[in-house]
Amino acid sequence: MKLLLGISFFFTAFLLVSSTGLAQSIDTLANNKLVWQHAVQPNEQLPKIAEFYGLSVQELKSANSMTSNIISSKTLMIPLATGKESDGGVKLHRVQANESLHQIAQQYDTDILQIKNLNQHYQNMVPAGTYMLIPNLPSLPDKPTEGSRLSQQGFFSLGFFAGNDWEGNTNINYSLNGRYRLKHQYFKKDLRVRTEFFGNLGFRHDIGKFFSKRIDRFEARTQLEYQVNEYITQFVYGAFRTQAFETYFKRVNAESVLTSTFLSPAYARMSIGAVFGNDLYTINLGLYQFKLTMVLNESVYNNREYAYGVARGDRTRLEHGVSVRGNVNYVKDKTLSMLANFDVFFTPYAVDLDLQSEISFRFSKQIKVSMLTTLMMDKDISDKVQFQNQILTGYTFRR
């Protein structure tokens, strides 16, 4: 019975949000009462709007000096009061200093997704003193204590690349590649398991230098989390990365040189620590981490004594240290978003850095353009910092 009530309430909220225009901003009437500006949608009727906000049709007409039910303006003034209980689908909340969407959702016994749907102009960052609409529905049954979720996304793109390689040479090229990401989450009470697979395949060609390179990367990651309390979550993290095919360095009138292949190199990592974060960012502090670098194919040495920090004949190299991983995910609206990830590994001898950011603009649900920036530092490969900037456009999907 509780399950049926939960489904019913969620479906009601979805209908209310999808059939009603998104609120835009707060304003004041002459008598200093707060009013919400409602953006009128095509074919939207006055009785439906009044029902959504818990008002009578006459109250809504009086607030907007209307003499009939015909809507002639693009916005309507909706008189609301903070915390007011009504028969409508929403109520008003004034955001306090340092208050997150997660805290607001807990206060009103709702979820972040419903709040975001009602307030799409405030996706992550909510300025103190502003107002938000809150779903005003009966309390849902207790959230399930066990479940799982599977999601996938892909991006097939054509674009341009500019940056420098590990030798410090600047190059500009065009690329054609596809990225695929598969995520699975399982949770049971205070325990959560996150598993992710990432693959990237493509081709890159230097303009003017006749250098071609296969884009080839496969990575699997798993993180086990246990929530100790509201503020502290412990984790155990493991990851493995390599490529599937051979990559050659090619120049005109020169022999091809094998630079990398399957398990040469390959990286395995494991760390333990604590997770901190909120709706906008997450930081994983690895109190201990080991990194295992593998070079199992001697052909990639090319008459060198070391490749990727591994001495010829050793095949592996093990390093110990501490790490910091984090991500920031900011969504302004349905068209513009920003994602940033960083991964820093500290050892007694060196610091490895991998910083990536992506700013995306969606023309439609499937078509987007992205600007990707990457900054990498790995003393095992080179003393130089590698910087890359890409502009990609193509087809994307999310399920």
C-alpha cells in the first residue's frame, strides 16, 4: 500500500511540474507581500495554474488585475507566503546562509530532483536570501533501504585538439572519437558500492606534422563507501587502466615506433580514506594509496632503459603515498553545464597531477558542443607538464 501511495504522489508531482510553467523570480506587491512570477506556457489555462499554487481563480485574477480568465501576459503574479501550507502543489522557502539543496529537501521531506525541476534557474548554487518553490505533497513513504541503479552515457564527436606533448612540442590536430561510460550503484542502509567503466576510442591526426595517433583508453573503477554519520563517509577505492590496441608514432619517410600497447603501460591503484562533499562537489581524501605501473611488452622500450618509470626487465613498479580526488558538477540549466575532476597522488619523491574540466552547451537533447581542458604532470613519463585543449561537437545520449 505504501509503495502504491509513493508511486501515486511521485506521479502527481511529475504531472504538476511538467504541466505548469517554471517560476522565474520573486517580487513584491504594493502592500509588501511576496509574489512569485510564473512564466505562462503555451495553452496554459488560468484554473490549472490557480489549482497548482493552491489559489482560487478569483484570488489569482485579483493579484493580476484580470477581469476574465483569458491570459494576455507572459507572466502572472502568484501571492505566496514562506512556509504557508496550502492545497496547492507548492509552497515557498527562503534560503538561509550555507543551506544546501540536500538540507532543504530533508527539511520538507522531499527530494532534490523535485526541487530542481521546480527551480531550474537554481541548479546547484542557491544564494542566501533568495526564494525557492518546494513541492507541497503528502509525505512519501520511507525511502528504500536497499536498491541499485544502472546508467550509461556516450558522446561521439569530431573536433580540434591543441596542446603540447610530453616532450614539450606544441601541436594542433583534428580528432574523431567516441566515449562511453557505464555506471552502477548499489546501496543498502549505510553501505554504497559505485562501479564505473569508461572507454574512449578514436583517431587523431596532427596538422602539418604527419603524426597520427589512435585514441585508446579503457578504465574500470570501484568504490565501496560506508557512511559513519552525516559528515563522515569511509571508502575503499580500486581502479585499473590500460588500452586495447597498439599505438605507433608515425612520421613521413620514417619507421613506425611502438609507444604503447595492451598492458604496456597499465595502471592499478587502490586507496582507503574518507569522502566529503555536498550537492556541488565531492572530495575523496586517500589516507593511503598504492600505484602499480606495469609494462609487460618490452617492445615499447625502444632501446631505452626506462619506460613509464619502469626499468627494463622489472616489468612493474610499486609506489606508495597519499591522494586527493575530487569533482565539481555545476549545472546552470538544461543547456549549459560544467564538470571538473582532479586527481593528485603524493609520494615521497614526486607528485602526479591529472586535472580535467569540461564545459558543455547543448543545442538539443542529443547534440552538444564541449570544451575539454586537461593538465597532466607525471614524473615517470616526463619532467614537463602536458596541457591539452579540445573543442568537440557531436551526438550524445544518456540512459
